[in-house]
Amino acid sequence: MTITDFSKNFSYRTLFENVFDPIAVYRVEDGNIIFIDVNPAYERVMKLKRENIIGRTFDDVWPYAEARWEGVIRQCLAQKRSMHCIGESSDVGSYLEAVAFPIPPDMAAVVFLDRTKLRRSENTLRKRQAQLRELAAKLTLIEENTRRGVASELHDRVGYDLICQLRMLRELEARDDTADIKPELDALIKNTESIIAGNRSLIFELSPPVLKEAGLNPALDELAQNILAPHGIKWHIITKGSADEYKADDSVCIILYRMARELLINAVKHSKASEVNIIINRKPEIITVAVEDNGTGLQGSSKGFGLFSIKERLLALGGNLKIISEQGKGLMAVMTCPLKMKKGEILHDDKNTFSGRSQTLH
């Protein structure tokens, strides 16, 4: 078929000439991609005249074009099926999507779609998402600082006053001249002891001192004791790598601790687990905390807002969340973070995958 025959016999000529998107038709001759026809939109967008390119090779017309554009044409012709590619075009100055489809017996048509505005919108959306992730992580850290301040006040002031009061009551109880009010003193002593225990529990709920004083590993052990033990759930702490050698920033430990707390609460509320493993793996530049249970696993395809929230906070630190679950065979949530936060830089990584079987860390 000659170029003239193609022009006369093209059954969709009206559509070809009036569509808003650039379309070009090609054929391979002697290994070269030859322009057979282009529509007016191609002339307008590509800033080329039809009479100057018909019959010429792709390399002649676009000598500096990115390889992807010629590649999608050759793949379409070679495989006789529709092909697709997307990327920047330095010649046109736009972000283009090319959709190539075969025209039997030996030609290919390519529609070029301008995705520049969409690309800009996607970039803007990604930036906003990264900013929201960073804000969520900062709010968690600000909240923890506030919690620590309140916990410190409860410990240093209220806790100290209660201990002093208990000491005074016990001294009164030991005196001979207070025998007639011993029942009242006993009641006051028991009540004060109960308030002290409640105050300590509140301090732990607000901000466990062990996290700041002893580090993440002992804090997670104490956390498991307080959350899992009352429900009869066994737990094991498995550690790999030295906390002294691979020390994580306090901010990283806070985020991992808070997120691990959410995972443990989820295990209690939803998993029906009887046993939980908490695995802390430290190595150069990376810390991983995994919470593994032997419960019911994720129900259906639901990931839940809690897991989404955990993921977003980890992404803000340059970390990620991986969920490994199979219904009825437990769940493992693997949180990975850099040991050190990079100040002034928003990091994000969308590697969040769900697998169909339960695994353990190696």
C-alpha cells in the first residue's frame, strides 16, 4: 500500500483529522521506521508540517528523541498488539503518554496524550502526602514530649507527695495512742497504696520511664507485660543486633514504641491470639520491629485504619510497613526505620505489601 492509497482508503479519516490528540502512522521499511501519515493535531503539537515528514524516517525527523518513543513503535509492530509507554519528551517539552496499536497488515498508529498537567498534579499530591506524613510523625513526637512532661510531674510531685503521705500514715499506725483509730488508718493506708499504684499505672500509660531510661527493648518487654499478660497471652522478645552498637534516635524509638503498642492492642482486640513474638532486629543504619501473632490473621482484604496510620508515620521517617498474613494463620507486621532521622528532609517509601502466608524474620 502506498502513502496515497493509505490516505484514500483510511476509513476513519474524519476522526483521524479532527481528534484533538496527535496521531502518527508508521511502517518499518528496511529496518527504518517510516512516517506514513500524521493528523493536524500532530502538526500543531509537534510543531512540524505534514509534507515535511511523510515518507521520512523517524530518526530523520526526531534525531534526538528518547529511545522509548521509537521502541514502543517497534514493539507494537513486532508483537502485533497494543503497546504503551510514558515519559518526558525533551523535543516537545511535555510529559507524554504514547499508545501504539497495530493496523494490519504492517503498520502501527500511535496516539500521543499530553500528561503534563496530570504529572504536575501527581507531583503536587505526592508532596502534600509527604507533608501530611511528616506532620503526623511530628504530632506523635510532640504528643510524646507532652506525655513525658505530664508523667514527670505526676512522678516527681504527685507521686512524691503520696509516698510521703503513706509514710506518715504508717508512722501514725505504729504509735500506741492511735489504736482507737486503727481501722480508719488501715483504710487510709490501703486507699493511699491504691492511689500510688494507680498513679504509677497512669505514668506508664502516659509515657513509660523505661523507654527513655533503658531504651526500646526493655520498654517493649514492659509494654507486652502490661498489655498481653492480663489477657493470658504469652509473649517472647527476640532481639538481634546490639542496642549499644546500633543505637537508634530517641524519636525513632518513640515512633516504633507507639506503633508497636497499637499492634499489640490490635492483637488483643481482634486477633484471638494466644502467643505473640516481638522481634527487634538492629543492623547498620536500620532497625526493624516485628509483631507476630498466631491469631486469626487479617479478615478479608481489610487493612484497617490503624495499619494505615502506622504506615503513614513510618513513611515520614523513611521507613515502611510490611504486613504478612493469611486468614486463620496469624499476622506479622514488620516495621522498618532508619536508626537516625534525617533532619530537614521528608522521606517516603511506598513499599507496603501484603503476602498470602505467614513468615518469620531471618
